[in-house]
Amino acid sequence: MSSRFQHLEALFWLGRPASMFGKTPPVLAGYLVGSPDWRPLNLVLITVLAVCMQLIVSSLNDVYDAPKDGLTAPYLPIPSGLLTRRQAAVAPLAAGMVLVLTLVALGEDANTFLLIGITACLGVGIGGIYGETKSSPWSPLLASTGSVGAVLWGWILSERVEEDLLFLVLVAMVLHGVFMNLINQLRDIEKDPEAGNYTVGARRGWRATLALASSARLLECVSLVFLAASLHAPARGGAVIFPLVALAYGVYIAVSLDPSYRPGRLGSESTLGPFRLSTLLAEIALLFVISPGVAVAVGIPMWSWYHLLRPIYDLRIVQGGLLRNVVNRA
């Protein structure tokens, strides 16, 4: 493999492509509650926009956190030396260009561009504050703005009706973002203090952090049940059973862990697997409550893509396969 292709592959993995559909459910949820009479072509374009959002967030996060990642995740493309920070900046720039072209294709007016620009600037600002305040107990709330902002973008691009439904979706996504952040803190529970990040997970330990995260997931599911009732489709609220079962299984595995358990970033992956599954199922449940057809159309590709790409990412990045190729070639 040539050095050019290795460089391109490193850029590809920089954006965490296995999770590139992560922003799709909240963006679509915001759009669907705001546009009851949606068109399929618009859903495709909204999905492309959501994928670009996720790629921008993932790659920018790695560029911004590169110095600390050298301690907590040295195998990532930048700290491992596969990419410089300047080279890595190409990824969010490219995704941003596609995002702008998608907005143009959607035919949005100047006011829509202005609102999206304002929310994007706010999101970047809040992201910067979050990066500097990870030791604060309220940092998970700041982290949740990624999910909340995705909903708002979908809403801004819609016909902007049904404000009460939007409120319930926003509440669910705040709780969703808090859950994800707390679980990610457990992933980095061993190395975060070395990088100066005394997070809730690092300070409180596994059991307390899992209790907080589980409470957020339970409340998120309650909000989805209320959303289903508001849509006059209470039976759809039954979809929350799936993320709750995955959550219960994760708690069952983790309950035997010692409060001072510190498995490291890699060792925690198997322990945290059920909680990540719960997150994926919660996102699909959100879409199912609003539109079962869209949930199936989006959920199956999300599930398949993640399970296809994640093992390859582990081999090429986490286990150092790509880095060894580069070293051997040199």
C-alpha cells in the first residue's frame, strides 16, 4: 500500500466512520416532527447532512484533543503519528464542504442558513468550553449539546410545526447526550486524571457513574413514551423496551465490578458494549416513535454498518495494523 493510500486511510478512520450515522436519528427526528408531510428526497439529503455533522464532530474532536489523546488513546491517528494535526484538519473541512453543498441542494433560504450558522457557532463555542471543563460535574450537560444541536438543525430545515413535540425530542436528546458522555468517561477512567481530566467517572468510580448514566437512560425512555402518547400512538412507546433490556444487561455485567475498577480504555470495551448497544437502540427507538418506517429504513443500515466497520477499525487503528504497515514500509 502506498504512503498516499495509508494517509487517506488514516483520514478515513479519523472520523470514526463506524459511528458516522450517530447524528442521523436526532437530525431526522427534528425534521420529522417539524415536517409531518415530508418527502423521501429530503430525508436522503437530511441524512447526508447528518453524516457530515457526525464526521465533522468526530474529526474536530480528535484534532482538538490530540495532546491529551497522547496519554489516553495513543493509538489514534494523530497521537500515533499517522497524521499531523494540520493534515487531519482536511477531514472536517471536506465534510463541511459537502454539508454546505447539501444545504444548497435542499434549497434553503438565507434565514435558514443564518440560523444554522448561528447554532453551528454556538455548538463550536460550547464544544470548546466542554474541552476545558471536563472536570466539572456539569460537563455531561455541555456534551449533550451535540445531540440537542442535531435535533435543532433538523427542526430548522423543516416546516417548523408541532413545537410541543420538538420540546419532548429535545428533552430526550439532553438525557441521551448525558448518558453517552458518562459512559465515555468510564472508557477513559484510568487515563483521564493523567491528562488533567478529573471527570465524574474518574472521581466517583464505576458504580456511581453507572447509576447516574442509567438514571439518564431511564428518564430518556420515559420522555419517549410521552412523545409516543403526544403523537396519539402510545403503542410505539413500547420500543423503549429494547434499549432498557440492553441497559439492564450492561448493569448486570458491571454490578460485580469493584468500585475502584480501572480496566483502561481498551479493557473497558467489552464491559461497555451493552451500554453502547443501548444507545444505538435508544436512537432507533426515537425514530420508531415518530415514524416506524423511517426507523426501519435507517436502523438496519446503522446496525449493519457499525458491525461491519467496528472490527476493521479495531484491527487497523486500535490494534495498530495501519501503523505497523507504515513502519514496515519505512
